[in-house]
Amino acid sequence: MFESILSLSSTLTLTAVLSCTAVSLILGFIIAITYMADEKNSKSMAVSLIILPALIEVVIMMVNGNIGAGVAVAGAFSLVRFRSVPGTSKEICYIFFAMAVGLATGMGFLAFALIITLILCLVMFILTKVGFGETKELKELKVTIPENLDYTEIFDDIFKKYTKENELYKVKTTNLGSMYELSYEIVLNDKNEEKKFIDEIRCRNGNLPIICGRAQKGREEL
């Protein structure tokens, strides 16, 4: 079960190549399905996870124990620059997962790659569905107030009524210094009372702009 289907010689057979490529694509598809179990996913990432194991498998097969080819491949990959936004830790983990599967299939260990894929995909799927590691829903609140208001305690009673946690983390002057923009991180007691919460703040800040949305999760980026 844990023996390679490839020989140590430099000759590759058509059957071996097709078998390894087919298994790579199937396992990549399983990884992509597991990734899409989370609601926060992207189409391009899912497609990449299907193709990536087959690509790595082809590269490993072409090297096939040849040190010179291995050095050439490493040099070629070092010239590639990926111009994209930083990925989350989950996406980076899935990329390494797909690469590891491609490495195993490229060396001919198809049974090993299949077993590892099924085990890790099952673990990831369960962790995603049970919400392991999820924290409270953090929101970012931006409130504009006139310069004549003291922002230090102006909304304390409203925050005490509608939020579990609140923190003022940034104050910025705007409109040529005639207004302040206050940035808070908050956790609401009840998300269904968000409108009432914003309405009370509107009455307090003179109906100036208010922005309430999901807090940026920059800490997850790698």
C-alpha cells in the first residue's frame, strides 16, 4: 500500500503518468470541496486547489531523482513573483496541503496520498462545521461628531446598553479639522438591535455619517 508505483529509472511509462495525474486531480477536487465547506471562499482559490496537486506531480516526475533538473526547477520557481493580495492562514494551509499531495503522487505513493488526503480533509471539514476557534463577532464602528463635542464619554451610556465590549482605537480629524472621526471595535449584545443602536448614536452625533461593518481581520494574513 505504501510502495511507489514508479521505478527508480529515468523512464516513465504512460500508464504511470496517467495514473498519477488522475489521482492528483481527484485528490485536488476533494481538497477543493473541503475548502468550499466554509462559506468564506473564492472560486479562483478552489480551482487552484484542484490543479495544484497535478502541477506539483508533473514537476516532481520531471525531476525524477535528477539533481541537475531539481536545481533548475528550484531556480525557475524562484523567479516567479505572485502579485496578489495576502492570503489568510487557512488559504496558505490549503495551498501547502495541495502541494504535499502533489509531491506524494509525483513520487508514485498514490495510496499514501489518498489516505492522507481523506484523513486531513475529514479533520478540516469537522473543524469548519463545528466552528472550532471562532471568536465573537467583532464589528468596526466609525462615527463622525462635531469638534465641539467631547468624544471621551459621549456614547458611554449607549455602548453600555447595546454592546458587550467596546474600544475606541483611533481618533481622526476630518473636514479641515471641523469634525472628528471616531473608530471603535464593538461586540453587540444582540445583532438584531443594530438599527436601534445606530439610531441612538445618530441622535447623539447630529445625524452625521456613521459606518458599522465587519472588523478587518488583518491578523490572519500571512
